[in-house]
Amino acid sequence: MSNNTTCPDYTVYKCYDYGLILPLTNESTWSIGFRAFIYLLGLLWCFLGVSIIADYFMCAIEKITSKTRKIKVAKQNTGDENDYEEIEVRVWNDTVANLTLMALGSSAPEILLSVYGIIKNRFEAEALGPSTIVGSAAFNLLCIIAVCIMAIPSPEVRQIKSVKVFAITSFTSIFAYVWLIIILVGITPNVVDLWEAVITFLFFPILVIVAYIADKDFCTKKQVDDNKIELGFDEKEHHSLEDGDVDKEALAEFLKEIGKHPDLSEEEMAKLAALKYQENVPHNRAWYRINATRGLTGGNKLVPTMKKDLQDIYEAAKHHEPEKDRLASQGSLTDLSEKGTRAVIEFTATSCAVLENEKRVRIGIRRSGKLDSKVIFRVETIDGTAEATKDYIPVKTSMVFEPNETSKYIDIEIIDDNEWEPDETFFVRLSLDADQNAVIGKKSINQVTIINDDEPGTIQFAKPSFLFKESAGKAMIPVQRIHGADGKVNITWRTEDMDAKSGKDFEGGEGILTFEHGEVTKMLEITVYDDQEMEKDESFKVELFDPTGGAQLGRIKKTIITLVNDDEFNGMVSRVVELTNLNIDSLRVETETWAEQFQNAMNVNGGDIENATSFDYLMHFLSFGFKIIFAIVAPVSIAGGFLAFFMALAMIGIVTIIVSDLASIFGCLCSMPEEIVAITFVALGTSLPDLFASKQAAAQEKHADNAIGNVTGSNSVNVFLGLGLPWLIAAIYHTANNGSFQVQAGNLVFSVIIYTICATLCIGLILIRRFLKFFNNGELGGPAGPKMASGIFLIFLWFFYITMSILQTTKVIRVNL
């Protein structure tokens, strides 16, 4: 194949010999511009195909790496030799899975593109594959991390949890490209010897082994944990056999909240419960990649989609749910102290209220977990609607928990201005220095409401509807006094029958509720009767009127009380549990049969037409052909996912050949060198699903590992496999024929040098963000200004890399290497 990319006279059939499969027909009569346009559309369309088949590939990988085995663990000190529990233990270590199959799943197109390029070019070096690998690495490291940094709401942060593994993969993600410079410029210029190719390839298993050792802490002295001695494995590597079922008790609590909306059907309740479950279950990198791909192609989403009104109900329920509500969540009550090896610092409550005339608010802070060490932490106030120095005296100070001290208090001064104004809020935040053997707990921010007491206030119900069991005995209905609490006021209430009848189902009538000076909440008690009969839900209304003392009626002056029969409620919970489990089952990653695969492929949004958007329909239409073709891949339920793995890998290879042909011919038609096509069109097209996956992981996960922790590992694997494997094949071929494998350093090494500089700056920024308070000590997120500045800086580095590489390739600048 000729390397001449200039286009001679248009009457000559151009670029017909640049592809293995393409062109499929005689295009000699077509204009160059039209052909270039068609090949560009084909290239973009094939990126959809790559994403879809990669979805099947990642599903197979998810199935393989999630394999577990059952072991029996004896319970200690029970006196019964047969007393044991069954535990499911993961076969795959998370770090090994991320650096092998997970990395292969996200990088397979780039790796296969490089392998195919060597074979197509008769075992001689080519530009498209290596340039795509370097271009993808630049986009992944710079643009994806930039987006993840900016995706976190201010002032929240996300930190890397597996710091040692991240440190190793960060080092190798730079060393891998430095190694390319060494072998192409230093040791044997413009030649890759067999031993160099072998070492490049062997760096891949070495990376996996070293990262595994770091993950398991084999080389450091570990603190003994009694639980780990008994079980012999880490908690993160096992789960009980009952995991995965919806917690019926927790679901009942959740349903009490959403059940206050009388128009909700059981199916809608189940959909809301499934969303709650899905948000709380921890996910790995494959899950986010699959969900991102399906979102881009109009496929079956892994997160329930619903109409705006349902979404609003769900958001309201989340804000009022009990603190310990953990709807089938394995991660929501995570032991942050790591079995008592570090201290957990948090507020005693997430919110509090104070009357303006009290002139100060006392906020409690507690310590749990490791108690025998000294912990220094910081407390800082942040403006909300209340303004520092005007409504309260700001605080920014350090505090100390001495050994065995478990609680402290901080007083914040409130300014009483004797002027009426609406209730206002500000926030108090906890933070730690990086060198503390402690972690901030879930109650890291406390919302303080300053209640204006210069007016008698406004009286209203807390909510427009409430749900109570008949067996509760009393309906305790909260009544609020807002926008002031000055003086004593009365409010009259009365009940009104609906389905429920006064004297039969509840004790109705009329009464007076009194708020003393400074009181802001009162409970209206109404007796309810349990008739022990099976009957439908019944409701009655309660109304507030005639406030005294200058108080006013608020917006919610009427509320509906629904009495639920215990048997009926429990039956409803059971039905919703079944529906929720069905919804969760429909959200699973894998499919069980070919019929299910074809059904999902043929229907927009996996058959959930009601919640499909216009974008879903458009992308489903564009990708329909690919979906039908790739549905022939074996379901992952067969052979443990391995058959699907190899079938999907083969199809990725076929699509990669087409992408290579399209990119090469498009570059030829436009007189664009393959290096430029690779670092722009091809690199972006293969990396976009990773961008959306990382963004979602950054926003949803508690740590940054799934968002950016795998970027560095994937970039290392790209070199060790994506270049190591094809170069090893070519080096073996040339050595067997008494020749040498020539790889011109030139543009490739220049691009690698620019990338290495940018990557070093990127990793340096990540380290700085972790250890500087200016960024809130987190790799992702932080205050709005520093967060945006970090993201813009990384995106600038990517544009710098692209610009410099293009200038070198087009010989605008000439750097001889």
C-alpha cells in the first residue's frame, strides 16, 4: 500500500487500494468530495456499531468477572459443630479484573485496530493503529478526567479509594509511553527488536501482578482484623447468598413516603422502588460503560426511566426518607471506619433550627470507629440564603478530638436584627487534612435554619397528605409555624369525613392547637380505630382555620389522612416487592436467551416505549441494523459468558477492519495523513462511550475509582497490549525471515513526547487536588472556581496535544527524532 496521501487528478480512481474490504463497488465515477462525505458518514456510523458490539463484549466480561463460588464458614463460639453459614466469594479480584478483562473491554477496538494494521500492511509498521492508541490515551486522560472533575456538584468532592493501585497505574501510564521513546529513539533507533517487543508485551502481566500485590497489601505490614482471620478474605470480596433481594422492611418504609400520593399505582410504586434500589447498589466500570452505550444507542437502560411527575415524587421522597433507610443497599451502610482502623467524624444531625433571638446555635459533632488517637478536623460555615456577618458570625476553625473523646460541640453566633425577614439557612461543613487517619462520615454538612421570631408566623401542615396504619392508635400530624415564632398563637382545626367516618374509623371533631412563644412545630393527635376487619384504604380530611395572635394561614391548610388496613398494607407491600423484583430483573445487564436479545434489539429503549425519548428513537433507527446483526452473539447465560466473549471479540475484529478501511480511505480522499485521522476522528469515536460512563460514575459513586481510576490502567494496557502484541507479531515475522522490524520514530515519538508532558501535568494536578485544601482535598469536584479552572486546564492540554501533533505531521513545524 502506498503512503502517498496526496490526491492527483480527479479523473483517476483514487484510494481504491487503501482498504482490505472497501470499496465494495466501483466508485471511479463518483466525485472526490462525495466519496469523502460518504466515507465520513460510514466512519461515524461504524462507531455506533463498535459501541453496540462492545456492549455485548462488556456484558460477557461482567458475567465472567462476577463469577462466585460458595464456601462454608463455621460460626465461632456456638457450641454446634454443624453451625455454619454459606458465603459466596468472588473468584476474580477487582483490581485484576479492571486491568485485564475490563481494560480489554474498553480498549478492544484500539488494540484490534493496531493488530489488524500490522497484518494488513504485511507486517510492516503503519500509522493508524499506534496513533489511535496515543490519541485515545490523550482524550481519556485529559478530557475524561476534566469532565469528571467538573461533573461533581460544588462543593462536593470524590477521592480515589485504592490509592496504591492508582499510584501504580498512574506511573505505568506515563512509563509505558516513555518506554516507547526509549526503544524507538534510544536503544535501537527506528527499529523494534524481538526482545524489545517481548518486554513491551510482558509489561502487561507485570503491571497486573504488581497492582494485585499493592491491592492486597502483601508488601506492607497490615493491621490484624479478627473478622478477616476468621473468614480468610476481605469483606469486599464476598456477600451473603441473600444479597440481591429487595429488603421488604426497608421497602415498606419507602412506600409509606411515596404512598402519600394517592394517585400512584402499584406499578408506579414498584418503578420508584426499583430506581431507589439501583441507585444504592454499588456498580463496577463495566456497568457504567454498558449503561452509557445503551443511552447513546436508544437501547435498554440499566436505570429506570420515568416521567417527570414520577421523578419529582421520587426526589421529594428521597429528601424525607429516614436516615437508615437502605432499600436493598449493600453500600449505603458501609463501615467507613474499616473495622475500627480509622476514626469517623460527622455531625450528630444533618440539620437544625434556631430562633433568631436565641443568638446562638449549638451543633454537635461526634467521633466513632478508632478512638485511641488524636484527630484534627476543620469546621467551616458556608452561606445559603443567610449571609455571613449579616445574619450570623462566620466560623472557620480547627478542632481536635483527643484520644477516647467521642463528642464535641461548636457554637455559632446568630445576629438578631429585629427586622422581619423570611427564614434563612446557612451550612456548616466538616473537612480533614489528608494526613489524618480518619474519614468524614455521611453527615458531613449540617443545614442551619434561622427562624425569624419578629413576627407571629404562618401556620400550615407539613405535607398535603399522610399515611397511617389502623393499628397505630393515633395519627400524629405535624403542624408547622414558619416565618416567625413571636408570641402565643392558636389555630383551630376540624375534621371532615371522606371514606373514613368519624366515630367509626377515627375520632373526629374540632379543636384548638396552641403554639407557645418560640414553638415552631406541634403534633395534632387524632385517635384512629382498628376494626380488625379486612377493608380498603379509607381517608378523611383535616383543615386549619382561624389563627389568632396575628398569625396567618399558610399554603397547606388542608391535609388528607389515609388509614391503611395492616393486612391490606402488608399485602400491598408484598405485591410491590414482586413488581420491584421484576423491574430490577428487567434492568439486569445480561440477557438469558437469544429471543430476549432479539426482542431488545428490535424495540426502542428495550421495549419501554412509554419512557423512550425522541433521541432514543433517532439513535435506535440509526443503529437498528447493527443491533439485529449483533443479537446473534450467544447470551451470556451460555458457558458462563465465555462463548459470548469470544463471539463478540470476533465481531469487534470485523467492525474494526471496516473502521480501518473507512479511516484510511477517508484520509486519502481528503489528503489527510492517517496520524491526524487517528488522533481525531478514530480516537474520539472509540472513546465517547467511556466519557459518558465516567461522567455518570463520577456523579453517582462515592469514590473516584470507577470514574478516573481505570483511565490510567486502560492507557497502560493500550501500550502493553495494543502495541506490544502487534509489534511482537511483526518482530517474530521479521526475525524468522532474517530481517528487522522498522518503526519510524518521527511523528509517532513526537506525539508520544507531547502526550507524556501533558500526562505528567495531569497526574500532577490530580495529586495537588488531593492534598490542597484549596480544592477541598479531592481529585474530583470541589469549589466551583478551582473545579472549573482544573477542567479548563486539562481540556487546554488536550487541544495543545492535538495542535502540536497536527503541526508536526503536516510539517508546519519540524522536529527531527
